[in-house]
Amino acid sequence: MTSRTPLMAGNWKMNLDHLQATQLVQKLDWSLKDAEHDYAAVEVAVLPPFTALRTVQTLVDGDKLSIRYGAQDLSPEDEGAYTGDVSGAFLAKLGCTYVAVGHSERREGHGESDELLNRKVQAAYRHGITPILCCGEGIDVRKEGKQVEHVLAQIEADLVGIPVEQVTSIVIAYEPIWAIGTGEVATPDDAQEVCGAIRGKLAELYDQATADGIRILYGGSVKSSNVAEIMSQTDVDGALVGGASLKPEEFAKICGFQ
Ligand code: PEP
């Protein structure tokens, strides 16, 4: 089986100004150094707000840190009269490795459709940025037992027209909405059920070797106390971490789950 390097990505959401961002990245770096973190074994990334990206870039470049970073969203367009939007071209100039696409707080809070998210995935690839494509079901869908079909429909729609050469680098984050920021973590079996089904769908849309190489993260109230059992699942290759990524020592522990 293809080996996949786990990725631990911290989604800061709308938290931390650029000064606080500097402190957090420095503390995270120190905590990871203390823990003798092996970045080749487990990749670490942070997703600050747009306003802190330049500062994080300066720190990472200046101190030659191994922590990667990315944005939480991007425009489907490259430039022009789109007030308030931020283009993938700008994010690429800021050295972003990743960009989150379709976080549930954007799907729900900003009415982002799968058609729009598909255009955002394409925009990310146009600028050489790896999308972290988020998917997940709300509590009503989960209660009906329709989580797998719901998530697979999202993935299929979001990846329309994305060629195999591009999709090999994508990161998918399965985040059940009922587990985000609620303290209610999905069981390892819940996470495996959907992450395994996503890999199956990727094999169907592309091929098995491609599906085996794609990293699928779990997100939803991940903490140092529950990360190990989540990571023990066959098809879980990392975590997208919200609240706990704002605490550098705790996030460093999450990164060292093994
Ligand atoms: C997230 O925002 O992607 C997330 C998973 O948040 P939390 O870890 O706080 O549930």
C-alpha cells in the first residue's frame, strides 16, 4: 500500500492578529523542537487569517521553520472587480502551501455551493496551491444515517473536471459538522466509515493507486487525548484541528500522536 505522510493542520479560523500569530508560531516551533518532532514523518501546517499570512511567511522564511502554512479560503477568480475577495495568485506570492476549500463554516455561513467550491479547487491548482477540500454532514443527515452518501456527493461535485495529475496532491478533510467546535468527537469507527468511503469514491472517480496516495484528514474536536485513536484508523491520515490549534503546546502534542 502507498505510504501517506500524515498531515496535522491547524485551522485558526477568525482568531489571532498578526502579532499574536507570530507568538503562536514561535511557541509552536519551540514545543515541536522540545518534542524532537520529525517533520518528515508528520507534516505540520497552520491556516491563519489572511491578515496574518504575510507575518507568518516572514517568520517561517526568516527562521527557516519547517512549519507550513496556508489560507482558509480563496476566490474562484484570479483578479478583477471582486471586492473583498483574495485570489490564489496572491496566496501563492505569500508562499501558501495549502488553502482550505469548503469548510462547513463557509458552506453554511456563506452559502458556498459545490459548483463554487469546484471552481475554488480549480483556482487553487491554477496557482500551485494544494486544496484542503472539506466535506461533512450535519446532524440531521447523520441521524438519518445518510452521512456516507451526503459526503460522497459533495466530493464528486467538488472534483468535477479535476484531472488525475492534479488530484494526486489534494488533501480531503472529513469534518462532521456536529463535531466541529462542540467537544463531541466522532468515534474512530465513525471517522473510518466515512474516510474509507471517500477513498473508495476516489478510486471509482480516478483509480486505486491515486486513491491510495491521497491524504484524508478527520476534523472535529480533535485533542491530544483523542488523536491517537482517531489516527489509528486505516483511512485517516491526519487531522484538521480548530480550537486546539490555538494552544501551541496542545497542538504540538496532537502533532506527535504516535
Ligand atoms: C475546524 O474548524 O475545522 C475544526 C475541526 O474545529 P474544532 O477542532 O474546534 O472542532
